[in-house]
Amino acid sequence: MHRIRRAAVASVLLLFGCGGGDFPPHSEGERTSDHEAVAGESEIGGKMHRYLSAMEALGFSGAIIVTHDGEVVLREGYGLADRDTRRPYTPSTVQTHGSITKQMTGAAILLLETRGALSVDDPIHLYFDRLPEDKRAITIHQLLTHSSGLPGGVGPDDEPIQARAYVERVMGTSLQFEPGTRYAYSNPGYALLGRIVERVSGMGYEAFLRNEFLLPGGLAETGYVLPEWDRDRMALGYLDGELWGVVHGRGWLDDGPNWHLRANGGLHTTVDDMNRWLNTVRGRGVLDAEATRRWTTGYVTEGPSDSEYAYGWEVRDTQWGPMIAHNGSNRVFSADFVWLPEPDVFFYIQGNTSMIAAERQRGPLLAAAFDPGFLMPPLVEPDAEARPEAAREREGDYHLDGALMELTADDTRLVARVSGQSALDLMLSPAEEKRQHLANLTERTMAAMERLKAGQEDALAGMVDEDQDPVPPTRILLDRISQIGNLQSLNLVGSFENRPGSPLAEFGPWTTFVHARFENWNQYWNMVWNRDGTYRGTFSGPWPTFILIPTTEGGYTGVRDGPPWDTIELRFEDGCLVVADRRACMED
């Protein structure tokens, strides 16, 4: 039975989104060093490079291109595209950009509309035969804005399903809501748009994009199968630290991906090509100014967020002005395209590991560039001689005074997931007077969780203020348990301080972390306390985790998986993990 690995770094910062310029392809055999020429001359480029350099040591691998006022200020690769051969990830490395494909499908539809071949107000029964009655009136606009009511998906990305069978399967599903009344992200909706492009243009989806947009825009490196990439330029993907492989060819048809993936995702590209794509987004490409405006105008609010969905874009107002953006991910490879038109800052980032996903770097990158108070992760110099084999040999469960540190390998690094108050205290080093307070919070929460598992309606009575009715806050958690169903356990991981800079510090000074395990689901509950020791509320957030970076033979620097980036030195001796002269060992 394989241990379930979990992403090491997760950001709760707000996600945020621009460029031009051409670059020749580079050899994959050596790291480019363009940042030395441009990032050093640009505060924005320099700060983003400083952030990603630290994240590279923590496990990020991918590439980025950044422009400001149309000038490239950072273009760099980080980490490895292939861990077995130690091939570096460079700006010319090719990988899928996932759902960023959707904006290209939106552009294709608008181009056909400008030529009079269709209208976004057309009902889709004009383009598909024998539709069920509930789907006949769905419009192209509703497909573009995820307001059609179609489901999020109808099968796995690697099922080699042809167009006709795919359309029949989609049409056989039940609508989630009446078309045009709500928003729900739908990959099938964009696959249907791709099929409409093919039927109206008389060309294959990829051929239409390549002839009408990609080659005229200089994007010769973008596509499914038509670009002639050297396969050695493709990034291999890593899921939770283990080799996953490539998207290219997984359940694909002769002319490209199957229809679970076509037109809604899966296009492969480079950071340079996506920088060229920005010219089209700016209105300097094939689309005229009016079509570009409609392409990037928000129409439907995205659920509880303050963003709106355009035709393949997320549009929102930020503290730096309007943002036009979209990310993409298959949980292994991910990417993000971000443009802030008013300061005219653009970046496109892509990466090949789930542990520190490229799609989750938007908020930190923009904060690093613009927020003077942003707390940078520490720069740790890894041991150049470290090898993945050593990390794999040290994987396992290390026990300490009833607590546990689960170590899993991520290339040369180890990811330490901490469970138990003694292990949390050891790794986070709270002051002695705070340790008893933290232990008390854990004990109170443990008693409340026992009552919660029993369904007691006032389970939080020992956590809230004596004058507060415990039933309403308890009801929130009981309702959550009821909605998910089949609760198996509520495991207390322990309590820790929300130090300044940490994501939950604004809500309260302390957190008690609870692992809520259901039959088919896990939830991580950060139960936050007020300064007076009363319960504030429960927030989502990552498991307390450290990334252990090898710095010497047997020596590691542990870095907490987010702000305030606590660090600690560790070493291995005789098969045990030594922290502050305390030994955690694996059981025989």
C-alpha cells in the first residue's frame, strides 16, 4: 500500500495578471542566465527571481518570463525538467499549459464570428444533431462563460475517446442548472466549442489555431502534435515527488489528444511563445480591437469570488488595477498567464511538479514584486553532491514521544509532515512559557472533538467563552460532517503559534490543527483561537510541514512550508533523525 503524499507548499495568498518580444530556442543542455542581464536592472524582475530562487531550493521546477512596459525583465528556468538525467528546466523547455488553452478556443470562436461564420448568441442545436431538448437552447456564449449547466467532466483525460462518442456522452448527462442562470466550470463546454470550430471552419481544431493564430503570431512552439519538438525538450512531470511522465500521447488519438482534453486543455508551449501570445491579448494580433475587448470582458461571476469569467479568462480588479489571467493544471503540470494592463506587468510561469505548483505562485510573485512588506522565503544553498537515492533511503515514519514525523522524498529533498504536540514544539521551538498554553489548547480541542464525533450539539462548549452559546459554531462543523458523510476520525495534530506573516495570523494568535478523515475525503481544519483563549473559527490550510533541504552529507536545513518560513537544522545519525539533540527513530 503506497503512502499518500501531500503537496509540500501551499499558499493562501490571493491569486492575481502581461508581455512581448522574441527569443531564439536555447540548448536544453545548460541553464540560461538571462536574469543576470535583465533582472538585475529591474526591481520587479529581481524580486521575482529572488523569490523563485528560494522556491527552487524548496522544490519548484519550471520557467518564467516577466515583462514590464513591454520589456523583458526576467526570463529564467529553475530546477529540473528530468530528474533521472538531471536535465535542467530552461525557458525553452516544452510542457502543457492546461486550461490556458481555453482562451485560445475563445479567440477562435470570436475570429469566426468576425468573419460572419457564427454568432456567440447562436444556440448549439445549429451545430450538433439530435440534441436532447434540455440542451438545444444552450448558446455558444454560455459555453464560453461556463454558464451552460454542463458538468465539469465526463471521463478521465487519458481515455482515447473520439469526437462523436464524446459529444454523445456529454449530451447524455443531466444539466446542473438551467442554462444561463449560474456559473460552473465545465471542460466539456469548451470541448464542444472546439468541435464547433472544426465544423464551421472545415479544419481540425489544432490546424485552425496554428494557421490562424499561432504561426501568424510567431508561436511555432505551441500545439498538440503539429510543432516538431525534440522530445528531449519536454519536461517530465512529478506527482507528489514521484515520476508521472508526460501528457503528450497519454490516450491520444492520431491527430492529437482525445476529446476529454481537446480545446479545453492540453496544448504544449514554452514561456517565450506565451510571451508572444500577449500581443494578441493586447489587441495587436489577428483579432480586431472590438473582438479583443469582448474576449477579455467579464460576464459571469465565478461562484463566491469577486472575479468574473470572460471568454477563457478570469477578470478581476486588484490593488494594482484590473487583471486578466487564467491558470491551468492537471495536478502534475501547471501554468499561469497573468497580465496587469495598467502597470503593464505580465508574467507567464509553468512548472512540472505538484509539490510546489506553478499555478499557486501568482499571489506570492505579485506580492514579491509590489508589496514592500512581503516576507521572502530563505535562500538555502543545497548540497550539490546530494542524490535522490539518499532521500529515498531515509523515507519513513520517525517517532518521538508519541509524536510522528512522516518523511517522504521529493528528489534530493525530504518532506516532513509533523503530527503531535511534542514534534510541533520541537520543530517550531516555542518559548517555554508558551508550551503549556499550546498543550492546553490541544487538550481542550481533543475533548471537544470527542464530543463532536458523538454528534453532541454543544461539542465546542469547552472552547468558546462561557457566556457564548456553543451550539451555532458546533452546528457549522456538524453540518460539514453531515454533508461529506462517513466520518472516520478526527485526529489532533497539535497547536502552534500563528506568527506574524503566517496566513492565519490576522485571524488569531494560535491554531490547533485537526485532520478530519472521511471515507472518501480528507479535510484539514485550522481551529483558530482568540487571544483570550476562546475559539474564533475554523479555516482551511495546509498540514504543518517542513521541507528538508540537504546542505551537507547527512545534514539538512528544514524550512516550514510557508510564511514566516521558520527554519531549523537537522541531521541523520545511525538511521535516526536528530533535531536539537532529540532523536526521532523509525520503529523496528
